[in-house]
Amino acid sequence: MSKTSLLCLFGGKSSEYEVSLISAHSILSNIDREKYAITTVGITKEGDWYLYTGDIDSIKDGTWCTKTDALKKAALSPSPSDAALLVFNADKVEYVHIDVIFPIMHGANAEDGTLQGLLKLSGIPFVGCGCVTSAIGMDKGFTKLVLYHYGIPQAKCEIIDKFRLTLDIDSVIEACEGIGTYPIFVKPANAGSSVGASKASNREELISALTLAAEHDSKIIVEEYIKGKEIEVAVMGNRPMGTNAYTASTPGQINPGSEFYDYDAKYSADSNSSCLIPADIKPETAKKVQEYARIICDALGVTGLSRVDFFVTEDDRIIFNEINTLPGFTQISMYPKLRIHDGMTYPEVIDRLVELALEKGN
């Protein structure tokens, strides 16, 4: 039986570059190499693509891009008839056939529809959502606007253009404080892994939080504080609305061990964060969370995978937080942990995502 030719992409011109390296190392350490002929391509922080043939530990520690003997310039062919990675040697171009692509990448130029457009042009099936779903899922402002029309409960928020900060900071502060009492949360609309996110407890902290968020995106989300448990659900599936093909995992609970579930809490092995699977919520609440997760994926047209995050308050209100269409795959990431809790092995999670990509096609 011939192996499936799988191209794994990692890195990227993104603030979540380091997360991608850890996710890629985790997947490459767990994938069934009897099933797949694996080609790895690393994308530098500057956006350059290289076929990488070195050891996977150098991916994890970030030194992969210094291994010049293991690097060759590469690019994905935009011609569907090629279905290939183009590898550039000194005097020729080598065509490496690819059956399916797994973009193990996060953040800008990775899960915002940019990369998905290129993958779509290649004609090669790929793991994850398409251009529109990726773009909407990445932009928290657009996500909120779309899901508002599906009746999904959300926190009150203001969507702020960063240029208003210099033009009329007083009106921005007034709008933000109109959401509710402090604390309030501030985050870039187009960033994942809590990059650039802050909790503001007063006006001075609010101004600092807005300034920080503006360093990462031109659109800023300011939300009311929701006191509740942080709940996450791992969704798999391809089917459109009206079917039951989306499978929503047992909800898990994040105990951030800090002011909120920030970047360090998510990815640092030394953080005090922990998770509880299943989440400490009522069975009927857990069922409703799963239902909301499937409705959200239907509404946004998710294919393959997503992690959908909520808050559950003391009186069992469910508040949608955000969706991540290419969630982290590190050893401590919730997406694989939730699917493993429900009976899959890590290699089976990878296999199923590849199957869904091939089922979807390009």
C-alpha cells in the first residue's frame, strides 16, 4: 500500500511563529510514518519558504533555519495540474508530488485566509477551513457580527479602529467605559494565542491596553468582563448546516493560573495553568455548549477542525468567546487533549484531519 504524500508547513510570518514550531514538532513526533511520506517546509519570520530535511528537534528549538545543509528554497506551485511543491536547486527545479497539505501554522498569514488562498490555487486538498471561514474566524470583530445574527450569546463589546486612538482618544475611552464597569478586556481583532491581549482595571490600564493591541492590529476589540469558567470544545467535521456530522468534544475547562489565559499560560511549560476534562459544569450545560459549538461551526462553514471557546457563568449562562480555526497542537494544547480524552490517540487525530481534508477536496 502506497503512502500518502503529506506536506507539513510550519513557521510563518506571524507573531505566533514560535507556537507553530512547537505544534509542528508535536505533530511530527506523533504522526504515523507508515502511512505518510512526509515533506516538511519551514517558513521563516520573513516569509521565505524552505524545504527542510533536518531533524525535528531543531524545529522545536527554532534553529531549523540555521541548518543551511538541510535547506532548499521552495514554493508551492499555483498550477493545479502540478499538485506539487517546487524545490529550487542550482540548475533545475524539482517537482515533489503532494497529496494533501497540513498547515501547522497560527496567526497572521497562516489562519486568516491568506495562506488558504494559496493552498486553494494549488489544487491540493488541505487540512482546515477555506479562505472565507478562516478570514472571518481570525477577525474577532467579523466573527461577532456574523454570529450575532445566529442568536449566539456574546459579551458586550466595542470594535475600535486604532486610528481613533490618535484622532479622538476621549471618545474611545468613553465608548469603552460605556460597555460596563472595570475590569474590561482589550485584544487585537486579528491575533490568536492571546497575543496583545490585556485586562484593564482602570482608565490608565485601558489606555495602555489599547496601545498594546494597536501594535498588533488596526482593529481592536474591547469587551465587558465576564466572570465565569473558561470552557473549550474541539470540533471535527465537514458537513454543512442541517446534518449531524460535526462532532463536538467533551467540554474542557481552563484554569489559567493568572489574570487570564494569556500567551505564557497557554504555551509555557512553567506556567501555573491547568485544565480539567470534563469541565466542572452541569451535564445539561455541557450539552448546550456542544450544541452552540456545532451551530457556530455551521454558521461559519468550518471544515476539518476548530476549537470553540466559551465562558460559563455561575448562573449557567453560556457566553461565546472566540473560535480558532487552526488551534495549537502542542503537547499541552486543548484541541488534541480534548479529542484524546474522548477516545482518540494523537496519531488518530492527525489521521482523521487528513481524511477530512481529502474528503473535502480542494
